[in-house]
Amino acid sequence: MNARSALFDLYGDHLRPRGGKAPVAALVRLLAPLEIAAPAVRTAISRMVRQGWLTPVKLSSGPGYALTPRAVRRLDEAIARIYRTHSNEWDGHWHVLVTSRVPERSRRERVRAGLSFLGYAPLDDTTWIGPRRSPEADALLEAESLRAERFTARHDGDSASLVRRLWDIEGLARSYERWLEDARELVRAADDNPDDETAFAVRSRLLHEWRKFLFRDPGLPRQLLPEDWPGDEAAKFFDLESSRLLPAANRFVDACLEEESSD
């Protein structure tokens, strides 16, 4: 787990509900159980400021960093997908984006990575399709100064076959199976009554590995996936263990923030 990813997880899962800001010293203290050293935390913070995810703020306990509006939008959508708080019911329509051509390779790769994260797959170089409209797609395209036409459409054909052609369903299934095996091993470190720091560390690592599916799983309609989809069992395990460990993890976060406030 690198420092930048850990900070995204920390802000999204714990600090966003607490106002989206924290002192630098508290951030260092919170990432210590994940074996991330203070210099790496500070370097990651600087990088996230340059990228527009964090902004410096003055707090009563000293200098700190807050989420930018862009980061709030990204994290809120990510958390909704991680915990599946939005309805996953599908009305049978696909959201289609037809963009202008992007000649620069680096810019083209950014657009591809961004749209893939939001759940879209390319039909060709300029046409992207997803099972539902992403609220963040417009902001992504605007940031890249990219024009796009938007459509909703029904697929006149076998949508399950379309899904298998556009997304690596077999590879995704294997990833869920591997994740579940590794996750079961990980949570053995947190028995029925773990201390707060252990609960925080184990839950953070569990979330970190689960969050990687945001880059691979677009949240496809369940009726278009295989009947024995391993993602169902993996999601059930994540929900159970993340909920079990949350109270103790919250106590650790609150203790770190309170300790900094009292210094």
C-alpha cells in the first residue's frame, strides 16, 4: 500500500464523514499502523495538492489539509460504489459517450483511465459505453477540454455477449476469487476482539484491496453476469468484515484526531 492510495482511503472512508480535513501530524499518526513513514506521507500530500485533490488549511491544532470539491465528488462516487449505496437496478439502457478524437497519447491515456474508472468501456477510439451514467463523466471530460455527445440506448442484441466482449469477465471472476482467499487470510489477524489499532490496520488493508475493483468492475447489471458470480460472495464477505471492524477502527481514528487537538 503506497502513501497516496492510503491517504485516498483514509479521507474517503474516515475523514470525509468528519469534515474532510485533518492536521498533518494526525495523518502521519493514522498511517503509521500501515507501515507508511512520515516522509512518505508528506510527499504524498504534496503530490495530491499539486494534482488538485487536497488543499492546505489552517486548523486549531496546526497546519492541515482538506479535500477539494473535485476530491469530494470523486470520493463520494467511489464510496457509493464500494458500499453499493446506490441502487444497482438496471432499466436496460446503456449510456453512450461519443467524444472528439484525442491526438496526444498522454492525454488519450488519461481519458481512457478516467472513463474506465467510471465504468465505461470503449467500443472504438471515440465511443464509450457504460451500464449507467456517471455523475463525474462530465467533469472528467471538461477537465480534458474534450467535447462529447451523450446518448442513452438499448442494445439490439445479446447484451450478455456484449459485456463479455467489452469487459474481461473471466479475468474479473478470477480476481474476485483471489481477493476472497487473500481477504480471509488477512482478517485472521483481527480475531473476535481486536484492539483498535489492529482493527484499523486490518480494515484499511481490506478496503484498499477491495477498492482496486473500482478500476476493473464497472458495476455491471447482475442479470448480465454468470449465475454463480464470485463477486457476490466477495461483496458479502467485505460487507460483513468491514462492518465488524468499523467501530474499533473509528475509535482509533477519533483517538488520533483528539490526541492532535489536545497537543
